[in-house]
Amino acid sequence: MSRTGSKVINIDNVEISLNEVDITIKGKLGVMNVPQFKCLSVDIKENKLTVNRLNNLKTSRQKHGLFRSLLFNAVQGVSEGYKLNMYLQGIGYRVQKKGNDLEFSLGYSHPVLFKALEGVEFSVDGQNKFSVLSINKELVGQVCADIKKLRKRDAYKGKGIFFENEVPRKKPGKSIKK
């Protein structure tokens, strides 16, 4: 039995509708669809959602924990949402909000504009701190990874784009031998 797949999901303040193709989850922040696997079934009893396997094949066992995690992330997203905080470190590194998009000054000769995807919101706190908000956990992580790719971090000076709790690691420079 899968440890992750056998856990129960509390669905207070969330509306769930089941189809053969997907599961629709509605909450106070929005609506998400999770694709349904044919080898798994979903049961709803007393505001608790459980995922069960229809057979004991290897693929069913593999997808059991995954499907439960996808459902849990969707329930969590439509009820509370997801937020990742990031910051810029480096001389002249700045971020500004332009409409729904972000404009970065990252030491290039031109400002870099990052367009917001559908379902993603940005909030800027000061010149070098910003947050990525959405109901989709996958989308938040992907947008943050794309933002980090805008400027490769400098291992020697500690400059770059970082997550809130990420500590920039520096490499030691060359040592001069006498």
C-alpha cells in the first residue's frame, strides 16, 4: 500500500465534481481540473476524499501516490493558494511591476520583461523582493524556475535571483602563491 496514496484529504469549503475524464475542484480562489487515471477510483465520504486502486498492477501502484498528491495540491490551491517569495542580490539588480508583468534590471544593457502567464500574479515588495502567487503549485514552481533562468547566478560574487530562504553560496577566488 502506498504511504502517500493511502492518506485522506480533507475537503472542507471545497466543491468536487467527478467525471470519467477529470475531476473538477472549486474553491474560494478558483477552479482546477485534475485528469483522472483509469486505474484509480475516488471516494468522497463526510468531507473526506480517498484514492483507491482498482487493481494491483505496477502502473496502478506508481500512479496511486502521484494522483493523491495532485488532488491534494489542487484542493490546497483553490482554498489557500500558493506563494513563493524571491529576491535579487547584486548591485543594480531591481524589479518593477509593469501592469501584470515584471520588469527586471539584471546588469544587462537593457531591461528584461517577464510576461505573466494566465493564472499567475506577481507582487513586488521593494526594489529587490517579489512574490509569485497562483492556485496551481506546478505553475508557481515553473514560473520561478523561468525567472531564475533570466540571469545565471554568479558563484564568485553571490549575485543572482534567489528564493527567500536560499543562501547564495560563494566559491573562493584564486589564491596567490608566493
